[in-house]
Amino acid sequence: MATAIPSIACLGVIGRNNNPLHITIFPSYDAATNTRAPLRTPLQFSLLLSSTLDVFETRARRGAQSGPAGAGATSAPLVTGDYGLLHAVDERLAAYGFETNTGVKFVAVVDMRGRIMLPSGASSANAGIGGGGGAGEKGGIGVGAGAGLRGGIGLRETDLRVVFRAMQTAYVRLLQNPFYDPDEHAPLVPAGGGGGGKRITSRKFAEEMRRIGEGWAPGVTSL
């Protein structure tokens, strides 16, 4: 009997001024149709990423308030925000987040039943366990529409740390590119409104985000 396991549904990068920098969407397994397709539209995922900003702000403020309170305090100030679970969207989707010390935020939206794992000895050629494919992929799974599918397994917040570590590494490599100007991607928006700045257009960065999303599964320790 196949088992549903968590998979990455969306990876997002948000700039230090809360401007969207990058988004990659991955297909999820649909037991009703026995296909793999994104659970939300790009616009819906963008709105979901935006909804995490209030949680980031609240937890950053809480972390700052719990910092050193006097001369005898020994706690170090908040440098990075390993915030873990930000909020559960519904019975399938949950948003996890990480904030760097420069204010750039990484968000991973996890589908708790986005991938299937076949029992030992069964063929996984068509099981959708490997690469996540393109955002619009709708390939067959080969299990039968919802037949013999057990409930999803649990997920620990620490399971996502490897994802954020890999995303941060990819972002640092992007910053090392002499043709990438981070100031162009984090504009100071006037009080009356204005443009949101440029998004990350690096093909290599986009490929890294797709590799991370497709390669992650609960228990993976290196990406």
C-alpha cells in the first residue's frame, strides 16, 4: 500500500523590504485524478507568501524583546530567525519560514500529502517519488486514483532546516555574482506607494530552487 508523504509545494524568497524576489511552484499528487499538478495558482501562492509577512514581523519583534535586557544579560541578540512553522494554511498546506540577518526571508510551503511512497520492492518508476517536474506537469502516478493510499506521515520543523540552508547557500552564491545588484531588488518604497523593485531573474538561481524543492523529502539531511 502506498503512503502519502510531505513534499515542497512552493519555495519563495522575499526581500528585506517585503518585496517578492522569487517563487517556484511544484506539482503535488492528486489522489482523485491520479495526476500531479500544483494545488494553487501562481497568484494564490504569491498571496500565501505575502500572508507570512505579519508572522515574520511578530516573531522578530518578540525575539528582539526577549534579547539582552540589562548589563548582566547573557542572551545573544537575534541574528537569524529560524522561525520554523509560520502557519497552517489548511489540512494539506503549511508555511515554514527562515529570515537571514539582512532581512531576506525564505518561505517553504509544504504539502503534507504531496508525494507518494511505494512499499518496499514495488516499482517507483511512475510513482512520482523522484523529481517534481514542471509547475504544470500532470503525469500519471500509476497507483490508481486514490486506491490503496495511506494517510500522510508527520513532519518535524527540523526537517525543513536543510531546505533553508540550501536556499541561503544559493542566495549567497547569487550575491557573489558581480552582475547582481541587491539594491536594485530591495528598493525603498515611498510612503505614497511605488514600484516593488526587480525580481531575481538568474536562471542558475531558479534551477537551484527547483533542484532543492524536487530533491527534498522528510529525513533528507543534505541538499
